[in-house]
Amino acid sequence: MDPVTIDTTKIRMTKRKPETALEKLEDTNLINTLLAAKDREGFILLTTIDQAMNWGRLSSLWPVTSGLACCAIEMMAVSMAHHDIARFGMEVFRASPRQADLMFVAGTVTKRMAPRVKQLYEMMSEPKWVISVGSCANTGGPYHESYCVLKGVDNIIPVDVYIPGCPPRPEAWLYGIIQLREKIKNEGYGAKWGLNK
Amino acid sequence: MNSAEELKYLLPNSVVSVGVQTNKPQAVIRKEDFLKVAEKVKELGYDNLSVITGVDRVDRIEVIYNLFSYKKKQNLALKVVLDHRSPEVDSVTSIWKVADWLERETYDLVGVKFNGHPDLKRILLPEGWIGHPLRKDYDMNTEQFVTIGEDGEDIVSPDGSNLLRRK
Amino acid sequence: METETLLLNMGPVHPSTHGVLRFKLRMDGEIIRDCQIVVGYLHRGTEKFGEMKTYLQFIPYTDRLDYIAAMPNNYAYVKAVEELAGIEVPQRAEYIRVLVMELNRVINHLVFMGSLLLDLGASTMIMYGFRERENALQLYESLCGARMTFNYIRPGGVREDLPDGFIPKLNEFIKDMEKRIVDYEELVNGNEIFLMRMKNIGVINAEEAINYGMTGPSMRGSGVDHDIRKLEPYSIYQDLDFKACMRREGDSYARYLVRVDEIRESLHILKQIVDKLPKGNTINQRYGFAPNTGAPSAVTSYFPRIFTPAEGEVYSRIEAPKGELGFFVASDGTTKPYRVKIRSPSFCNLVALPKMVLGLKIPDLIAAFGTIDIVLGDVDR
Ligand code: SF4
């Protein structure tokens, strides 16, 4: 078979590179309602207040440092240079739950640890989100039949996003994080009433 | 003469029998003399207590001590056979410090009582847990829940209503 | 002056306890007067699973004990089963096993260096450590498809042969690592603050270390050069040239240095394996079989699901990156083990910690604790 030669000069990117501030912000796909008004000096961006708040929240989620088991090692891997959750403004792992608004339940929640996890969740200030990572936190996973493992962390605290895997690959974590951002984007009355679609 | 036979030769009355634990010599010890034998064994140079294993054999409980001598580069396994209803044996914490946690673990999971242990309480499971999970007759169907008490210690109860979320 | 002691609780959720460990400290001002360790927050009942699952089904559970270095766990369990049933292992499989285990030792010590320095407040090293780890994990991934929980070693051999291009990539990794370990030593070892926090902290002498059941690098930092790979050579370690790294001081710094030396030693072993790697089967043909799929690199070996060793008991131990890892397996002639007992290095090494930190300050506790290098999955099982 003859090798196929591709003339790269013929290929045109269909999507234009965002140039103005409005286009750049739209390109991130993090705000639903976005208007721009032309002023004498330039653009003024307009959005609803709850959209602006959601945008602020989802762009700087601070997780609490609470590794439970094997999955916590992957949590470290995700936060390190190779996968780098600093891209999502999330590398600020907080030792105190008071300063955090996201909890990764990363690992096996044993019966003995369960009240502590719950306490940790209760100590976080609103608004707060929970990502349950790994089969163990989702359902008990490989330890489902065990005498001392809780069968799913959603028995004790509400969970926003579940990431399956044992342990989930870092890519799966990133996908889960993106799903959570999507969820936060559509929070609030504006979105509920259909204003910010 | 392997290490178990040597022990039998030195303490003929305390060693019930000698055998093997798959390529390691093993001596079965009378449980009344266990502390005495352990002291002797330490004198012989067995400075490393690797592990203490409790095995529930339904009609009896066996406790197996795996020892190693760094000086002589020899293995030795000691076994005591205990009564199933009230398994009790002397603690060896005074001889090998590592026995402290190993004995607590065996007490926790198999339910062997070690006489003379300075602080014999559960280690892996919370205080108040019902049953010893590695016994063959442990009830795997009853759920037990843990909550935190006033002083920060664990409270075990079969009722998880103040832990579990109402759905 | 008479002062009152204060009870201070650390953990179970604390950034420098490597998971869910809890210290109960009695403090006299800044000084630790008593230290109690509370473990068990990650107790998952692995030993009960040993009784509930078949011999083969239990292998994945061993992965989840020491999840930073899972291959040695696989191997330790499989070795116990092999000794129990008297299974022979082909040479190539042995070489591959040692290869993956030594690679895992490198990973373990890198993570150790990183997390120790992170606990001390220096966050550079963990970035580097995880960068190298990521490279090694890619090797594992090409080998068995998993990054951390491998489920790779089988009684009688290994699950799969090395994939194409594994050895060149490994060579690259070794060459890289040899250069980088020099950098890391330069970065860390001479650092004034690091030395001040590590030297003469958490001292334990040789005799006590043995009596308290310490094993592995933690013990070898106290001037004992016992290494199970040398004492009771298993697999192919008698054919390999390496030395048991040892330091005399017995403090945190010595324990740290032992591990850095071990990275070098492991790389040295890896190089020898690459040179010597024989050809042949990767699983004992009497038990496992390798279906011929045509492609030489995609040969998967199977071990029969139903497998009944004769009655008996065995205790077999290996030198895992953290110390002596032993499995006691009792068989009653059925398809499931009668009893599995795990002698985990982290659990036994922790016993000595309260002794080491008496009279020190809390930051020293973190330093001493960091150099014992535990993993909570291994402590609580
Ligand atoms: S899901 Fe798997 S990797 Fe994660 S904590 Fe559970 S056993 Fe470990």
C-alpha cells in the first residue's frame, strides 16, 4: 500500500482561537449566561449573580486532606506534576475541614472510621461537595462482605459524584472532577427556573 | 539435630512433641510451661519473634510462634494447644517486646487471653466489639456500628441509627 | 517547676500520619512524656477474606495491604502457597518476579523520600518522587494493566510475559534514575535544616530494634545488617550481587540513608536481571498453561481456579521494602485456605515508635515516624 501523504497546509482548524475576553470565557464553558455590552472603552461582561458565584466556587475547589486507603495514593498522584489538578485550581489541599469545600472520600470507609468521616463532613462549612472515589467508598468494593467495612459512604453522608475503579485511574479522577464542576455550574435558583440554560 | 529436637533434649518434660511446619522445625509445648520454655528459647539465641498466629481448629485453639535467631540463622516454631472454651496462655511480652502488639492482635481477632500482658485490650477493632472475627463460629450477618462517645472513644452498638443517613 | 501534663490527640485525620493513624500523646509543655498509638481505623478484615476466598481469589487482596509496593505482597503470599504445595517455578518467571519486586522497592523508597520531606515541610521532593514513580508505573501498566493493584504473580509463575519493548524502557528508567538519585541526594542530604531535624532523633540501638521486632531498612539503620534476601535467599537472590545496606547511628537520618542506598542497590539488581534474563516459560506447565495465541508477546498464563494443596501449615517470609513480610497459610485440603495470617512489617515496626520518641518534641515525632515508613493498609490489614 502506498503511504498516504497529507498536505498539512490544506488543513484548517474549524474552531477559531478565542480572542476577546468574552470569547475566552465562553470557551471555558464554565458559565451558562454570559452577555457582553459594548462600552466606549471596551466590553462589559454581564451575568447573573448566582452564575458568577458558581463560577467562583467551581474554579477554586479546595479539597480536605483525608486519605483513607489505597485510593489516597492515587489522590497524591493526581495532585502531583504529571496529572496536575492545579489546572482546576484544586491543588490547595487543606489540613483543616473548616477551610475546605470539597471532600474526596478516597478509600475504604471502615466501621470504625465512619463516624470520623461523618464528623469531618459536618465540620466543613457550606457550600460543600463530596466525591466518592473507588469501589470501596461507593459500595464497599472488594471488602463488601467484610465484617467491619461500611457498604458505601453514601450511607452516612450525601455524595455528589461517584468515581468507580479500584483504584480509579488519575484520568478517571479528572473526569469526575469535571463532572462535579458541571454540577456546580447548574446549581442555584437561576438554573432551576430555567433562566441560565 | 534440628532446633526443635534440641529444645526437646533440653526440656524433655515441657516439649510434648516435635514436628515440622513445612520446612521449619516445630515443637509443641505444654501450655503450663510456656513461659519457661520461651525464656529458654530466648537464651538459646532466638532474638526475633516474627509472628504469633492463632488458629481456631473448632475443637481447640492453636497458637503458633515463629521465631528466628539472627545469631544462629535458624528457624523455630513453637505451638501451644489451648482449650476452645477458655483459651489462655502466658504472655511473652517480658521476653520479646514486639509480642505486645502481636498478642493484642491475637486476643482481638481470635480471642486468646494472654496472662500477664500489661495492657491486654483490642487493637484493630474498637473496644466493645462483640465476638472475635477469626473464630470459625463468628456471626458474619449481624452488623455492628461504631459511634464516637463523649470522650472521643468508640462506642459499639448494633444500632446505627445515629450514624446512618435517613434516606 | 511542677507542670501539669496535657493530653494531646493527633489523628486519625492528620496530614502527616500517612492515612488514618492516631497518636495519643501526654505532653509536658513541649515534651512528649507518653505516646500511645491507636491503630485499626483501616481494619478491613483481610485475614477473614483469606478464609472466605479460594487460593487464587485471595491474591488481589494482598495487593491492597501495602498499596505503595504491592508486588512483594503478591509474591509473599504466592511463595507461601508454593511452599505449601511444593510447586516449582521456571527460571524466567523467577527473574521476572524479582524484577518487578525490585522495581517496586525503588518506587516505595521514592514515595518514602517524598512523603518524609513533605511531612518536614519541604514539598519539592514529593514532586520529583512522583514523577519517577509515574514512569515506573507506566512500565507496570504495560506489564499487567494496573498501576497499583497488580494481581500479577501466580503460584508457579507469573500471569503474563514481559510485553514487547519492556526491557528498553526499563533500561531507560534505570539510566534516568541513576542520574536523578544523585540530584536528589544533593537536594536533600546536605540540607542544614533537614540534618537538624533528622540527626540524633528517634535513636534506637541494635538490640532494642531486634527486641521490638523492627525489620527491614528501619532495623538496618541501627547497625544490624540482616536482610532476609541474604539470610534465607529465596527466588534467585543467591545468584545476584548486592549488599544489605546498613548504617550504624540508629537515628532518623541513618534510616533515611539506608533507603536511599537501597534505591541504588535495587537499580544495580535490576541491571543484572536485564543482563541475565533467561528465555523459557513464565509459568509451571504442570499447573498453568500458556495458550498459544500466535503473538509471542501476548502469551497469557493461567493457573487452575480449583486448586487443593495438601493439609499443612507454612510460614514463609520475604524482605519487602518495609521489612519482613510473612504469610502464614494453613490448609485443610479444601479449595480455600483454612487460615491466613499476615505478618506485616509496618505493624511490627510501629511497636518501637513510642520508645523512640519519649522526651522529644512533636515535630521530632513526625520526623521519627516518617522514617519508619509505614503504610496504614499494611498496619491494619
Ligand atoms: S477501591 Fe480498591 S484501591 Fe480504592 S481503597 Fe478500595 S481497595 Fe483500595
